Amino acid sequence: MSAMLWTVLAFAAINFTIKALGPVLAHGRRFPPRIAAFIDALPAALLAGMLASSVVGAAGRGLEPTLLGGLATVVVAWFLRAGQFGSVLLGVLATAALRQLV
């Protein structure tokens, strides 16, 4: 398997462990809102970190202009409250459209 797939699997395992240990250790108690928000944001933050490192690369030379358009579309869609799936879908479609034009 590729290194990227192993990285995705490792991040998924870390995220699952953190999310599973919370309720086990809390014994039915609720987390404070700030901690709950932090835990809810972990998957998106891990995915963003992997995306940034794979898109830009170690030397910072791997960024394509079409990806910038796709990422900008995701940001705009997110602020327009399209949701996670909708934002990612629009970003993929925008990137594909830009690649067809260029």
C-alpha cells in the first residue's frame, strides 16, 4: 500500500480512538461546549492537514492553479453553508471544470 493510504488509515484510527475514548471516559457526562466543538472539528482538521501537505508538497512547488480554484470554491461554499459534503462536491466539480478549460 502507498504511504498516503497508510497515513489516511492512521489518521482515521487516531480520530476514531479519540472520539470513542471520550464517551467511555466521561461515563455519560457531557463535555463542555468548547471541548465538544474541538472534537467535532478533528476530522476536518486532519483532512485539511493531509490535503495541504499532499497538494503543496514538501518543497512547496506542487500547487496547481486549478486546485486553487477548487479550494476557493470549497471556502466560498462553506461560508454559504453548503455543508461538508456539498462544499467538497462543489470543489471537486470546480477543479474538474477548470482542468477542462486549461
